[in-house]
Amino acid sequence: MFKLYYGPGTCARASHIALEEAGAAYTTERLDMKNNQQNSAEYLAINRKGRVPALITDHGTLTETPAILAFIAQSFPQAKLAPSDGFAFAQAQSFNSYLCSTVHVAHAHKGRGTRWATEETSFADMKRKVPQTMAACFALIESDMLKGPWVMGEQYTICDPYLYTIASWLEGDGVDLLPKVADHYKRMSERPAVQKVLADEKS
């Protein structure tokens, strides 16, 4: 059985949804992110990065959303959460890597400027830039990356819960959902796995 450490509304939601979609046997441990539980001694013993998600498996602990999503897809091939073709799987990994390395980082400039600067004026400048950078990221996703109806086309994959999770941050970033992304977000919201995960986060 797996154990997922998460914080409500964080990028860990993507892994949570994927576990549910896969039909995995798992438990969850919610961290109080507002009170910095992710940097407690107990959690740092699990994940020295002090971030979520962390997935405890029989083989050890995994961190980083793209890696966890790929592991879930490969652990439950019957769920067909990743393309079977090698190149198509690499494309899925490319999409998820973009969300992780570029889009998430652009969003993080709003509230985590201390990761990159020390001057208060720099924090304000980074925060002002977030609507522009997030809008640019999602314009590229809309025009070049989201094939529709799902990210990879007709097959629902591990890309979809990740896109849904990050798209949920756009309203707070002052960015409107573009038409294809909005349609994708609506489709995701209707999935039983997503509804269950959102209910779990609120309970």
C-alpha cells in the first residue's frame, strides 16, 4: 500500500487524483502547510526537500510530481494512464516537465519570492509579473500543447490531473481560463476521482 503526503490545493493533488484513477490501495497524510508542517523534523525525515508530494512505496520514497505520476502509471498499466508508445510517453513526460519546471515556478514567484531574492522590492516585482508569466504559459498550452479533449488527445493520461491542478491556481493568479483549458477543467471536474479527492481535501 502507498502513502501520499500532501497539502490541500498544492501540486500534490495531481498525484492524489492519479492514485484514485489507478484504483491504487493508498492512504494519505495531510500536512498543515500554513503552519509550516512540511518543515517539521518528522516530515523532513521523510522528504528533506520540505515539500509535497511525497509518496511512500515498497521500494522507498518518491518525490517530484512528474516522477510520482509516471510511477503510478507504470505500476497500474491496466488503468492506461500513460501512452504505451515510447515517443508518446516521452511527450507526456515533456508536458509534465514543463508544468513542473516552468509553470509551477512562475506561479511560485507570487508568494515564495524568498527563494530567489532577499530585497522586499524584489518580492513585489516578482508578484506583479505573475499574471503575465502565467498567462503566457497557458497561452502556449492552449495553442500548442493541449490536443483535446485530453492533453494527449483521446486518451486520458497522467498529464490531465496535473494540468487540472495547476489550472486551479489561475484565478488566484489573476488569469482567465482560455477556451480549451476551460473545457478541460470542466471535464476534469466531472470525473468521480477528482470529486473524491476534492472532498477528501475538505474533510
